[in-house]
Amino acid sequence: MTTTWRDIVGVVLVLLIIPALALADGGGGGGGGGGGGGAESRGASDDPEYAAAVRAIDAREYARAIPLLENVVRREPRNADAYNWLAYATRKNGDPKASIPIYEKALAIDPKHLGAHEYIGEAYLTLDDLPNAKEHLKRLDKLCFFPCEQYRDLKKAVEAYEKSNGKVKPTASTN
């Protein structure tokens, strides 16, 4: 078998593209807005109120984060990461139903927001809405070139929900 220059170029391109795709998985916007890392990697912002809210979420002080994030989205109505975190804090603070329209706002701003798709899926599971949770799992499957953290986490939550006949749901104590 003869190796051509096209074969070599193809291999080189694959080797360059795969690491770039792996790096694109993190951060805010379409890349995340949730799922690991500290405040710096969670949709980092120069806004001190936003940073304080993310620190509060990291400390599981959801009630403290909510008004901070409400101020951020009032000032920055196109900040999908802030809406995602506001919905997350609302859900984890015990109101998954109220979190749904906030996640939808984040997804209206950024339809490829991986974190919002994962977390709205978890909110739907909490509300016993398996079909909508699975819809967001399908969307994550299409958005993630390779299975990403958000896809894996939501898939695991859906499988646990199904295996337990709806008894195992995402809670404030789990991601």
C-alpha cells in the first residue's frame, strides 16, 4: 500500500483538529456555563457580582446567588451564562419548575449552551418529565462532536431515573 500526500495531510489535520475540539468543550457560552471548575472556568466575567454569585453557587449558597444573578441579567440581558446560573441556583434552591423558563431564556440567547441543556434536562427529571429531559439529551448528543461532560452527566441522570422508575432524581446534593 502506497502512502500519498493526501493521506499524510489527512492524518495531520485529524491530529490538529481533535485537540482543538477538546479545548472547545469548556468555558461559558455554547461551551458550558456549568459542569466543573471554579468561578474562573464557569462563564468567567469581569462583573464582581457575577463572580460572587458563582462563588456562592460553588459554596451551595443558592439563595445568596439568586439576587446577585438577577442583578446581572437585568444589566446584561443577553448573558446566557448568567441566566443558566440563575436557573441552576433557582432549581437547586428548591424550585425546579421556576427554573425551566429561566433555562429557556439562556437557550433562546445561546441554543448551543451545553450547560443549560444539561441542567434543564435535570430540572425536567426532577419534575417527572422524562420526554423533555430526553429531548435535551438528544440535543446534547448532536452538539457534542464527541460525548462531552454535559451529555455524559445528563445521560447518567436519565438512566438512573429510568432504572429506578422515576425514584432517583437530580437533587440539590448532586450535580
